[in-house]
Amino acid sequence: MKLWQKIWQRSEADVYVKSFDVYAPKFLVRYFRKRYKLDKNRYHELEKNLRSCRFPVTVPKYLAIATFYPLLLSPAFFLMGYGIGILIASYFGFEALQWIVAVLMAAVLTILTRFLILVYPKLYASHRRRQIEVVFPHVVNMMLGMSKGGIPVLEMCRVIAEEVSVTGEVGKEFAAIVNGVEMFHKDLISAMRYVASTTPSQRFADFLEDFVSVIEGSGKLSEFLDFKSKHLMDEREKYQDLFLNSLGILAEIYVAALVVAPLFMLIILVVMGMLGNATMQFMKLLIYLYMPLGGLAFIWLLSSMMGEQEIKWTGERIRKSRLIARVSDNGRKPGFTYPSPLKRFSLRISKSLKALIGDLGIFVYKPEYSFYFTLPAFAILLLFLRLNLETIFILFLIVTVAPYAVLVEVRNRRIRKIEEYIPDFLKQLASLNESGLNIVSAIRILSASNLGVLTSEIIKIRKDLEWGMLLSDALKRFERRVGSMVVTKVTSILLRAMEAAGTVKDALFTAATDAQLYLELRNRVRNEMFVYIVVIYMTFGVFLFTIFVLSKNFVEIFSNMNVPSTVHTQFQIPDIEALSKLFYHTSLINGTVSGLIAGLMGEGELRAGLKHALLLAIVTFFVFNFLVGV
């Protein structure tokens, strides 16, 4: 592998390292260094959390950071408090109150900011622990496949560290092991024990301790990893049951808090408004503040829970090398001349357009490229059409979001179809390798078999080989074309096993078993979560029907009643147009949020919910424009 490729891959793994390369005054660092040396036990927990986060910062410097930046922001906090204090002082008529509020707010916000900076490593370590335990079973299966292929332990650790797009936080832990051996010249056992003592996951620490014991006792790594793999997959199934139960509880909370409760409050506020109470402002707060913020908070909660269920694309993880230079031959001084920024921008645009026009399949590979065409089209339509705000939102969904959602769905379906045949492909490949054929010959034979959508990809691999490409490069091209986590894991195991030994049947069978177990668990989750999509659609239907009845019948009946003049002071006729607009906006917000949540619950991916949000928003548009008549 070229040096710049290694640097790029390592930069992906060490993004979190650069996040704390911040300035701190030296005198503060020296001050906290003295305090740290006098009482190390006082800062033991902070030091442990910093090591668990793998932040390259010492305790004294982090304490200096946590002190310097809150003090730096304190004048802004004071001005903010002074502005709020002016409002409070004008209300109570006490001029000195504005200074009291300013000082108190500056002090409270400064202390709170310092506290948040100090508690951040603990929160991030807890986040890393969850991420490690999610990916850990699949990493053990990768190690099992590589051990059966005869790969040494240190090389095994290096592979996991390099494949950080697949191994995630576990890859960063193994990167710490590799750095300990290669950079700090520790032996492998000491490096593993150090990582075991500093990792935030106790399960991963126990694994490393057992792994070290097997190495020291000259035991068989393949048998140990096989046992651990089965044990972790059993735990994984138990976790899935607990996860599905938790998801059911969250679905009920969502229905109660963001569907039933707003609907109930709207009915109460409408009735209270008819009885003379000023409730329009409360209704606006409920619709424009509570529902969107509550929906975003619920989406964030689901996303944090379902990160492991999300369909992730590895994409091209190697940055292309570019040299935008031209040789000067116009009589001037010879050498390289760089084009102007405008010229570089125009070249980049023309190159992108040529790539898009030349290969329409790139829209499926990268659906976000559709925005290059749909956003300008939407802007042009806005120039020629005079529409209200709600129709503009629906037009935006149809023109820009709909093509993107369709392309995302096409890609998701294609990836799922390819992944379904991966276990069969690996088993057939292993059987042919066991019969004496090498991998290249086996791929040629399998290119003529019936493996569904995967067959076209195998044919592309065969063609790459026929054109003289190395098998490793052909498999890497296959990995980047598909962009699936399953394919990336399989390719990594296969490539490393081929480097270590000629026969890779054991590694192939292990990779096939791991892929099959992963797909079975994912399909089970998808099937059981389909129920919650139905629940969300039903609750939105009930919500929309109730809003329709409320706006079409209930409000109009009361507005058309002949109210006696003696009662008119206590009974107010509602503003039908304003209420209809509020109900319309309520349904649009509820439909959009419900659609996104349906995608998260059903498919574990936020952008998969765009099609649901689009459908629910369009249904709302037709109901209010053609039935209610907004």
C-alpha cells in the first residue's frame, strides 16, 4: 500500500485525536501540573476517562482548557445576562437588578461551561463503550477468519486497525495496540494489557486478558476465537430481544407524547378559545415549538439507539491524488503554473457534469448527486410560480426529496439483494478452493452461476482479472462499487487470508457464517420493526382524521350558530381560517416527523424515512386542499 493511502486511512481513524489539539495558556498548564503532582488521586477519574477516550492530552492541559475557555466566554455571558437583566429590571422597576442578573448569569454559565468540559470525557467514554460492544462480535468473527488463514496476531491487529470504517471504535482500540508496539516499542503482550486497562468496555477488556493468556500459554487461537464468537453471538441475540422490547416502549411513548397529547391539547385549547380564553398563542407554541423539538429529540434518541442497525456505506475510502498544474510553454519562464481559482472551479464543475452524464448509475451509487439538478429546478419553479408557504414545502418534497428518496431506496434494495447471496458465494468459493482450485479459477467458474444480482458483480471481477488486474485490486474495486459493510468485512478477511496462505477455505467458511448470522439478525429486526411502521401509519391516520373532523364539522358548527347577544361576551366565534391553517401545519409537521421516525424504526436509517414523510405530507396536502378547503 502506498504511503499516502496509509496516511489517509490513518487520518480517518484519528479524527478524534485532532479534536483536542486546542490552545491552552502555558501558565495555566504549569499551575495545574503542580496541583496534579501534589494530589494525583484527586484527578484519577478524569485521567482514566481521558485514556478511555484516547484523547492525546494530559490531565494538566485538559484542566487548563476547561478553565481558560469558560473564562474567555465569561464577558459574552455577562453581556447576555445584562440584556436579560434589562428586561427583568424594566418589568419590576428596579434598575440595579440588571447588574445582579448579569453577574449571576455570567458566574453560573461560566461554572456550567467548565463543568460540561470536564464531564465530556466521561460521556464520550460511555458512548465509546456502547459502540465497542456493538461492533465487537463481528470483529471477533473477522479475527477468527484471519486466524484460520494463518495470519499472525500483530498483523491481525493491524488489519482491524486499518479497517476502521468496518470495525469502528474497536479498530481504534486495536490501533492503540499497534501504536504501542510500533511507535513505543512495547511487546505485544504489554500493549494489549495497557489497552485492556484503559478501554471503556469491560467486555472488551476481559477478551483481551483472555487473548493474552492464550498467547502466553501457546494455545490455539482459532479455537479460542471460535468459542468467543459463538458466545458473543448468543449475547447478541439476547441484546436484540431487549432492543426490540425497548423499541416497543419507545413507540408507545411516541404515540402518547407526540400524537395523542398534542391532539388532546388542541381540542382543549379550541374549546377554551370559544369560551373566551386567549389560547391562540398556546396553540402556536404547541404546534411550532413542542412538536418539532419533541420530534427531533425523539429522532436523536432513536438514532443513538439504532446506530448499529443503520445501513452504512463504506464508499471510496482512498482519497484521489490531484495535481492541478499546467506546464508553461508560452515564452515565459518555464515551470509549473496553477490555474486561477475561477478556472479550477469551472474545471471541477465540467468534470463533475461529464461524469454524471457519462454514467447515470452514479446517481444510485451516490444519491446526493441528484441535488445538483433538483435544487436548481426547484429554484427555477419558485421564480415562475406564486405559491403559499405550505405548497412550497410540498413542492420542495416532490421536486428535490422525492428523487433522492427513490434513489436511496433503489440503492438499499440493490445492496440487500447483493448481501443475501454473499454467504452462498463464499461457501461455493470455499468448496471450489477445497477441491484444489485457486481463487481466480473459482471466481471464473462462479461468474457463470446463478447468484442473482451478485452475479453481475462477479462478472465484473472476472473481467478485471482478465484485463490483467491483480486479484486484490479487483476485490477492492468490488468492495468500493458495492459499498456494503458485509462486503467490506468479507473482502478484508479474504485479502489478508490470501496474503498468509494459499488455501483460504477456513477463512471463507468463517466469513460466510459471520455474514449469514449478521443478515439473519438484521432481517429479524427488520421484520419485527415493520409492525411499528404500521403503528405509526395508523396513529397518523387517526390524528389526521380527528383534525379533519375538528376543522370540518366541530368548528364550523359552532361558528355558524346564532349566539345570543347576552352570551356573546362569554362565547367567541373562532377564526375558521386561522384555525384551519394551524390544523394544516400541525398535520404537516406530524406527518413529516412520523415519516422520519417510521424510517428509523423500520429500517434503522433516517434517510429511509424520507419516502414515508413524503407520502404522509402529500396525503395531508390533498386532505386539506381538496376536502377541507384551506
